[in-house]
Amino acid sequence: MTEVRMERMSWVEYRRRIDAAEPVVFLPCGSLEQHGPHLPLGVDALLSTAVACEAARRTGGIVAPALSYGYKSQPRCGGGQHFPGTTSLDGDHLSQLARDVIREFARHGVRKLALIDGHYENQWFLIEGIDLALRDLGHDCGLRVLRTEYWDFCTEDVLREVSPDGFPGFALEHAAVIETSLMLHFHPELVRPDLIPDDDAANFPPYDLYPPETERVPASGVLSSARGATAAKGEHLAEVVCSGLADAVRVAFDPP
Amino acid sequence: MTEVRMERMSWVEYRRRIDAAEPVVFLPCGSLEQHGPHLPLGVDALLSTAVACEAARRTGGIVAPALSYGYKSQPRCGGGQHFPGTTSLDGDHLSQLARDVIREFARHGVRKLALIDGHYENQWFLIEGIDLALRDLGHDCGLRVLRTEYWDFCTEDVLREVSPDGFPGFALEHAAVIETSLMLHFHPELVRPDLIPDDDAANFPPYDLYPPETERVPASGVLSSARGATAAKGEHLAEVVCSGLADAVRVAFDPP
Amino acid sequence: MTEVRMERMSWVEYRRRIDAAEPVVFLPCGSLEQHGPHLPLGVDALLSTAVACEAARRTGGIVAPALSYGYKSQPRCGGGQHFPGTTSLDGDHLSQLARDVIREFARHGVRKLALIDGHYENQWFLIEGIDLALRDLGHDCGLRVLRTEYWDFCTEDVLREVSPDGFPGFALEHAAVIETSLMLHFHPELVRPDLIPDDDAANFPPYDLYPPETERVPASGVLSSARGATAAKGEHLAEVVCSGLADAVRVAFDPP
Amino acid sequence: MTEVRMERMSWVEYRRRIDAAEPVVFLPCGSLEQHGPHLPLGVDALLSTAVACEAARRTGGIVAPALSYGYKSQPRCGGGQHFPGTTSLDGDHLSQLARDVIREFARHGVRKLALIDGHYENQWFLIEGIDLALRDLGHDCGLRVLRTEYWDFCTEDVLREVSPDGFPGFALEHAAVIETSLMLHFHPELVRPDLIPDDDAANFPPYDLYPPETERVPASGVLSSARGATAAKGEHLAEVVCSGLADAVRVAFDPP
Amino acid sequence: MTEVRMERMSWVEYRRRIDAAEPVVFLPCGSLEQHGPHLPLGVDALLSTAVACEAARRTGGIVAPALSYGYKSQPRCGGGQHFPGTTSLDGDHLSQLARDVIREFARHGVRKLALIDGHYENQWFLIEGIDLALRDLGHDCGLRVLRTEYWDFCTEDVLREVSPDGFPGFALEHAAVIETSLMLHFHPELVRPDLIPDDDAANFPPYDLYPPETERVPASGVLSSARGATAAKGEHLAEVVCSGLADAVRVAFDPP
Amino acid sequence: MTEVRMERMSWVEYRRRIDAAEPVVFLPCGSLEQHGPHLPLGVDALLSTAVACEAARRTGGIVAPALSYGYKSQPRCGGGQHFPGTTSLDGDHLSQLARDVIREFARHGVRKLALIDGHYENQWFLIEGIDLALRDLGHDCGLRVLRTEYWDFCTEDVLREVSPDGFPGFALEHAAVIETSLMLHFHPELVRPDLIPDDDAANFPPYDLYPPETERVPASGVLSSARGATAAKGEHLAEVVCSGLADAVRVAFDPP
């Protein structure tokens, strides 16, 4: 199988591929953040990397090393910053990290870059990093950048399947049935199904309060139930997301 | 009627109120951004200020001058940066602006601060500004900060009423029925109902592309229909939102 | 009367005016700062906006929303940062705010921009913001920027008239006869003449000391007497300043 | 074997270990940088992680995810920024990344942190990141930070063994005999011995010139010969470095 | 004569003096800026250093190395940035430089610091640097900072003497009679009286225009006449300024 | 003798030289840092300036004012930040200072710039400053920048002569035989040979620890012996370094 991970290629091989085929370079964007007692801290980087690798295999792409640290965890979508293990960056620092890396890919001759975000809180700081990089590079630099949260490729069908009792929304989908199923599919050795908690779904008012009301967050850090997670659901989700992403980069970068 | 706007009070009056009653200070956060041919560029600051003033009247609060400029407009929720008139800030600069102002309110002795966001794109940079300010001030500074997008106080009932054909989601609710109705209620002289466009709702894929695909955005800048907007709906929306917000600050800052 | 305020125009109207006539865009730069017991905290934004609007009416210009928060108040020209209500920004943050906004106006096609400063302490951070924006835009961007403190259009004649006992200089003219007269002219409902204090003029040595010697500043925050302020003087001052400014933008941007 | 990698632990497990035993947390600091035609772009993160994991196993430590991107490659120690694949950060952004992460570890209760640098160019920006974090945390925060380039644990004996014709210094040891031998030991599947180039060692004057004189850098990117590299040398080097590092953290953090 | 210059003392001697007598540390703040054909580029650092040294001799103080580069030259007070030789810093960078240095003096145990500014354009960025440093250090750090433009110690008498035809104000006093006289007193070997130009005084409108109208600035860079400069005037000015400054630090730091 | 110091030239003279001969501009980069009881705090700026002046005399160059403050002193090469008198900058601030100044020299028409570093800790922040300035200026700006630590021009012969018992490496060469000899040559009046301490050389492990282990640093601040320093050695060192530097700028900027 062809190697897709950039950090495992030599620069000579990387240059050869860039020059030969104008491949899509995928940049997974993760975090180091609590994901309940049953999932590891690295879920967001692990899953965004897994999805990116699969999409790269299907499209002849290359996967750069993930951004392993992300923006600060928020109670309503990641549990919050009071959990040990959650290790986060200031927003501007994440934007600058993305900006620098994007500018470098442009220097390499990359024309098609896809940021695959696996951490809800990263989104706007990645948007800003992309905007700053494109401003630096100039409007006619030839680089185009796609950005997505990978779960946005879930169809309504697959959401209904994985959450037969109703889908709580992606914000509350933290360490819950989607992430747990995907981990059971991609990294089963890192999941402890026996430790999935029984907490009810978290319930937040239509505002945030700072310093956060940590008592609103389940003690486990799981925002809605992971009880129904299975490897089979994970396989289905993975297929839907990866094929959707592969199609998207084809359509976005090589419109018919 | 008691004056609620801080910029219209003397410092002596402001100090008197802060000392007497520990009032909530509301900080409206807006933008200068295209809102279609029928609404003015200042909608987000005008509406967040109007909502904040009404909530302040009901709770004995004070309203600080709005942040009149906001984060960069995105195609999928504000039309994008290619519109003339849209005048936006870099993300970090917005965060620093919020940080500075919050730190100042703490110096004044304010203990209850509510950021009322009227521009979808501001949210995460305000979160960061709040976090940086609280880090500066220290955990035991006594200041608590509530942050909300005012439309999150819309109940499902009122959404069903204003959008009888189905609510498209707040991201697409740009220059559409909610904002237009609220403007017809609060600032009818600034609305041109005759210019409401007939465009279909915008339709976005599950990813963003940069530089943006501006052809996806309706030429008018209106992301879903404003056709059904009325002053009566605006009055109802205003009542729901303002009473919700007034209740929220009572509950959040003075829990029973 | 033609609308001059940008936040009250639609983007379509704004674009039409920019394209039609290369109008001057005025950006008022204010503060939220104590102005004694008789004037409101928002004086600097209110007066710079009022002056800008009048000059815009006379020259076919457009007035952008004011920068409502300004640089830190200094004892010798604004009373200092120890007053409740004074709400100030770090210098670099003000510069970046100006930089971003100026860059956006250039994107809109604006070629003539006038920053009308109403807060003495803003001056050098606005200069820096202009310089940074022009560096970003490149020397041949076509944008020219005029910057002024509006009171610099006061002639010696009018100063002699408003301060028959001798003009104390603009630094000490804080919440004093000029600002109070102008407020009596433009916003009489916000002035409390009955609360004008009787303090003597402040007296400062030829150096500043930090942390500031707050005992040098009159407890009222008024740096020299506002006793002689009248609406008639305000009207005269307004006429001199606004006509001077209108002439200046004509001469500066359209030299014969 | 006990898991040492933080991203593969749950937050509950991580907290348990931090609370139980005050373990050393190792933070590998790498880069994405050309390492000749025979080694992959990720060498610096791969080796610093491998060394950190081994030292963690011997000392009951935990290894955080590597910083995968590092400071700009310099001709005299990494070949320079003109190679495709080399993907680098601005200096301040690397410092801020380290600063944020260090501050977070302190929040978790970590008292012993070891930055294991595998990229020569990172050194001073990591030093600055540590200094800024400790300034933020205050002098009495209880966190101590060790920083090292892992190769500094090479003894003169082992250097003589791996470079029998004389050791060229660590700056020129880029993609050369030490890194190649260590990769043959830790990640043999990523080494292409058949592609080791025959270039002579690079030769630099006692100054640097910018823009760089790229003709001074061997076209392969290898700064001194990797010809003598073997897995056996790699095993010996690994043992010397890992035992040296394990001893160092014991002595530094738990002095007798 | 006792050495007053810090860079010429050993750290042991410096510590001895700080510990023994709580001396004032003077920090001269200069620029590298055109000063006409008859004065050298370093005038502002040379004069602020000379004044600081004399005041230090009279008060037992210490003079730190000057900040040799200052904020951007403005047409109306320094000729502008279009002159070769003028070498200026961004505003925030000057503020940060001052902030860092002030924080360091506080660490040394300095309690009395005097910034002696010799470059008109520096003022507000120094104010910001002082404010940021004191914020970092905390309100109760014990450090007090005096800041002055040294020429503000000129009395009306001495101004009348040096400018018998009327004093044009300090902004126009660039490379003119005061600076030239002081240079003839302190550094006669660096003055070329034969090259003093005959230009009329510059004349500026009540606003600035950017990019600057360089045609308003005399080609020589001299903003008002230096014709009347003499070493005797320089001696008198120096005495007035240095004794004023010496008195000021006594009064400010050791009030009776 | 022709004046080489820029701050002592008028802008007219500076422009004449730049236009006439494309001279090398030398920028000395120093620090204010403890150098033992026998050397003054300003050694690094004094020596880098002295070397630059001599090289400028030999090559028709110009010497700009030194950067008088440098990056934070490290225990293993400068003694550390715990010494009174050591007055250091944050890394990014030093980089920005260099960036600004370099950009200005380019504006003046300078094509050949040489940064002569006299403070070991400055190196990487100067590299970053150069890179940022060249990025700002664009690849085809025509400016080339040489950067060196001046001691790197010492030949093995001269090192053997000055350190007959073996050269300890430049990191430990702090306030030791090379710097002391050079000061005896260039500034004998600032050396106190009677105070040269008898401390043994410092001995550091292959890692750094933060907060620093100050007990590893000799109390004097001298990292290896200055006992053998003489003016004659200084003269020889100066000749080797200055002729090496003069040759280097000829070769680098005017290759045959």
C-alpha cells in the first residue's frame, strides 16, 4: 500500500509526488482533551488523522502530521478546561500555527490543501489561520484550502442509524456514540467499553458563563450517552465520512 | 425613564449605580456587515444594543457602547468578505478589544458582565477575549461574565411562528426573517421592505473553501428568505428574547 | 436630508455612493472616559461623530461608526485611569483596530479617508495604525488618509472668544469650556450645567510620574474651568471646526 | 507493558498517575524537515519521541504528543528552508506553543516536565517558551522544567565509536551517521540505506548569509556522511542516550 | 569623577550602588533620525544621554544605555520617514522594549527610574511601555517611573533668550536653535555650523496626510531656523534643563 | 580618519556614502549583562562595536548604533538572569527590533548589511529578525545580510595561543580570557585586572533546568578563568577577528 503520511516520506519522495500529480495535502487538526473514562485524550487527532488517511488513500493524497494540540475546551462541547489532561492553546497561537504551516505548503508547490478538523473548538481559529495565510500569500497564489469538521459528512440516514433515539447535535456529541464508534473501528485497542459511563446527557442554558459552571458538566466528561456505540456503527460512519470527504475534495479542487 | 446607556451617563452617575446595586453591565457586540439591500450595514450592533437596552431596563442594568466592528464575515453565515461595506477585524484584534474592555469593567467594580453578541462570527473570538481577561484578572477576581448570541433565547414556539415553512438554522438566518422582523420592530425607519429580494435560500456543502466560492452566496447577500418578516413578528421575537435574557441574567448572577 | 451614517445605509447604497462619487469616508475616534460630573462618558465619540457628520453633509461624505473605546486616559489631559467609567484599550490594540478598519475601507474602493479624533490620547496610536495599514496596502494603493484632532481647526479668534481669560491649551481642555459648549450645542440633553464644578485648573509639573499622582487631578475630573460654556459658544465653535474640516478635506483630497 | 503515551490514556488514567506518583512528563519537540533521500521528513519528532518513550518506561514517566513542527531549518544545521517538505514555524509561534502547553501541564498538577528536543533549530525558542510560561505561572508555582537536545547525552566514547574518522559536531550531524543509525534502530522500515548519498560533508564559513547561499548545502540535504550508519550503532547510541536521560531526570528532579 | 554610566560599571559595582543608596536610574530614549545637514543622526540619543548624565552626577544617579532607535519620524516634528538615515521602530516594538527594560530594573531592586526622552515621537509609546511594565509588576511593586521630554524643563525665560524672535513650539524645534545650541555645548565636534541651512520655518495645516506630503518639509530636514544657535546658549539651556531635571527627581522620588 | 559611526554623521553625509559606494553597514548586537567583577556590564556592545568599527575602517563601511540590550542571559553561557545589572529582552522583542531596523536600512538603499553579534544568547532571535525582515521586503529586494558571532573568526592557532591549557568552548568563554583580553586592548580603562576572580570553570550537565540551578554558576559570574588575559593577546585576537571579518564581507558581498 502506498505510504500516505508525509512524516514517513523522504523529501525527495514528497517532492516527486507534488510535482507529478498535484495531490491534495490533508492537515488533520486535533486536540489533547478529555474524552471520558473510556476514550483516550488523543481522540480528536487520532480520528481526524484516520479519516484523512483513508481519504488520502482514495484520492492519491498526502497526510501531514496532525496539529496535536487545539483550542480551549468549552463546557458545552468538550467538557471544559477544568479536566486534567486537557491541554489547550490560546486562540491566536493556534491561528498562527495554521498560518505558518499553510504558508509552507504553498512554498512546496501544494495547490490543494484540506484541513480536517476533529475538535469542535478549533473551527474559528483555523478559519482565521487560513485567512491570514492567504492574505500573506496574495490572492493569486494558486493555493486553495478546504476546511471541514469531518462529522459534517454524516448524512441524516447515518445519524438516525447511530442515534435511534434522536441525535443530540454535534456539540453534545463529545466522547459519545459517534466518536466512540469511530474509535472502536479505527483504534479498538484504545477503547475501554467497560468504562462507558451512565450519565445523562448534559443540558446547557442558551448562554455560557465564565468562569464556567463546571457542575453542569457530567463528572465523567461525556456530554451525551456513548452506550450505543459499536464497531459496526463506526465502520459505517467511517465509510460515509471518508467517501463523502473523498468526493468533496474531488469536486472542490477539480470541478467538472 | 431611567437612562441605561453608559456613554450617556457621567462617571459620577455610573459610579453611583455600580456602588449602589451591583448592576449587570451589558456589552453589545456587533459588526459592520452587509445585510442585504433592505437592511442597513449596522444591523448587528443595532439589534444587540436594542436587546441589551431592553434587558437592562428590566433588570436595572447598564449598557456599554457596542463593539461596532466584528470578525470577518463568512459566506455560510454572513455572506463573506467580498461585499463592499462589510468592515471586519482580525480575530485576535477582536479578542484583545474584548479583553481590554472586560479588564476595565472589573477595575470599575463591575461583578456581573453580559456580552450580547449579535454577529454569529464573533462568538469564538469573544470567548477567547473573556478567557484572556479572566486569566489576567485572576481566578478570584469576583467578576463573572455571561456570553450569549441573543437569538439563542428564541424558543421553538417562536421559531415555528416566524418560519412557518421550517426554520433554516441560525447560520442561514442572515438578513432573513428574524433580523428583518426585529429591525421592523426596533428600527422601522431603517428597513426597506420594498427591496427584500426573492432569492432562494443559500445552499452550502459540508465544508468551506478558501478563497471563498462567492458564487454560492446569493448576489443580494441574503442567505434565506426575509419575505415573511413583519413588525408584529419582530415584537414577539423581541419580547421572547428580552424576557429570556432578563431571566437569564437574574438566574446566572443571582442564583436562588 | 441625505443619510450620512454608514451603519444606517445598506451595502447596496454604500456601494452606489462609493462608485459614483469617490466620497470622503470619515472615521470618528472617541473614547469612553470621565468628563466631569456634568458631561457623559461618551463625549469624545459623540463630538467627533457630530463634527464628522456635519462635515460629511457639507462634502457629500459618509461617516463610519466611531471607535467607541480609546487609549488610556492620562492625568494631564484626561484625568487618568483611576476614574470609574473610563474604559480604555492598550495602545497596540487601538492601532490594530484602526489598521484593520482602514484596510477594509481600501478594499471597498474608498480613496479618501479622514480620521476625526476626539480623544487626545488616541493620536499616536492612530498614527501607527494608519502607517501599518498603508504598509500592508502598499505605497501605490491609492488610499490617502487624513488625520486630525478636530479642535485643531479652532482659530485663535474663536479660542479668544470662548476663553476670554486666556486659553489653557488643548491638553487641559478636558471637560472644560470647549467640550462643554460643543455638547450644549450638539447634545444639550446630555449636559448637566448645574453640576459644573468650581475647581481651579489643574497644574502639572514638566514630567509625568507612574503610578500617577492622582492627587494632582481635580476630584471632579475637570482639568480647567467649564464655567463659561454656552450653547452659543458651542454653535460658533462647531461652525468654525466643521467648516475648517470641510475645507481641509477638499483641499487635501482634491488639490486645485 | 505500561502505556506511556499520554494521547493513548484517558483523562482518568492520566489524573490517577499524576496524583499517585508525581511522574515526569516528557514533551518531545520535533520538526517536519528534509533529512536526505534515505530518511523521512519526520525524523526529529520520531527520534525525540522514541527516546522520550524509552526514558519514560525506565522512570515511570508519561510522554505527551510531540510538537510536530519546529523552527525554520538553517543551512548549517538542517539544510535550509529551500527544500520541499521542510515545514517550519516562526520563532515566536513555536515559543507560544511551548508556553501554552507548559502552562497547561502545570494546571494538571505536573511538577516535573522534560522537553526533549530533536531539532537543533528549536533550542532557543523553546528556552523562551519555558521562560514565558514560568513568568506566567509565578516563581513559586512548583513546576520545574528540564530541557535538552537528546544527543547531548552522547558520551565521547560513543561518538568516537560511531564516527571513527572524527565527529563533525552536532550541527553537521544532520541526516548523518547518528540520526541514520538511530532510525535504523527505532524505525528501520522508514530508512532507505540504498539511497544514502555519497556527498562530502558540507563546509560553512564562520558566518551566515541571508538569503542563504543554497549552493553551499549538498543537493541531497545531508550535511555529513551517513555511510557508516548501522542498526547496531543505533542500538548503542539509543542505550547511551536513554540511560543518560533517565539518570538525568532522576538527578535533576529528585536530587539525593 | 564617579562613573555614572551603567554599561561602564561591573555588576558588582552596580549592585553595590543600588543596595547602598536607592539611586535614580536614568534611561535616555533617543532615535536615529535626520537632524539637518549640520547635526548628526544620533542627536536625540546623544542629548538625552548628556542631560541624563549631568542630572545623574548631581543626584548620585546611574545612566543606563540609551534606547538608540525610536518611533517613526513625523513630518511635523521630525521631518518624516522619507529621509535616508532615519531608522525607526514600529510603535509596539518600542513599547515592548521599554516594558522589558523597566521590568528588569525592577528585578535589580531599582525603585526610582527616570525615562529621559529626547525624541518627540517616542512619548506615547514610552507611556504605554511604562503602563505595561507596571501592570506586569503589580501595583505594589515599589517602582516609580518618571517620564519627561527633557526640553519641557526649559523655562519661558530661557526660551525667550534662545529665540528672541519668538519660540516656534517644540514640535518645530527639530534640528533648530535649541538642539543645535545643546550640541554645540555637549558635542561641538559633531556640529557643522557652516552647513546650517537658510530655509524658512516649516508650515503645517491642522491635520496630517498619509502618505505624507513631503513637499511641506524643508529639503534640509530642518523645521525652523538654527541660525541663532551658539555654544553659550547651549550651556545656558543645559544648565536650566539639567538643574530642573535634578530638582524634579528629588521632588518626585523624595517628596519632603 | 574617516568617521565610520552612523550616529555621528549627518543624513546628508550618510546618503552621500550610500549612494557613492554601496558600503557595508555593520550593526553591532550587544547586551547589558554581568561580565564578572573585572569587566563592565556593557562588554558585548562595546566589543561588537569595536570590532565592527575596525572592520568598517578597513572596508569603507558604516557602523550603526549597537543594539544595547539583548536576549536573556543563560546560566551556561552568560551566568543567568539572577544577576543584578543583567537587563534583557524577550526573544520576540529582540527579533522585532532587528526586523524593523533591517527594513529601514533597506529603505535607505543599503544592499550589504552585517550583523556583528557580541552576545551568544542573541543568535537565534537575530536569525528570526533577519528572516522576518526579508519576508517583509520580498525575495528580490536586493538586500543581503551577513550575520556572525565575531569570535567565530578566531582561528585554531589564536585559540591555542590565548588558552594554552585548552580552549573551553565559546559558551564558557564568558568574561573569560578572550573577552578580557579584547577589553584590555580596546577599553583598558574599563578593566579591573585586580578583581579577576580565581573561580574554577563552571561545569554544566547535558541539560538545562528551569528555574535555573544558580548554584552551578560561579558567584562571580565568570564561567572560565580570565587569569591569562593580556592586552597583547587582545591585540592579536582583535587583528585576527577584524581581518577575518573584513575579508568575509568582501568575499560574501563582492564574490570574485
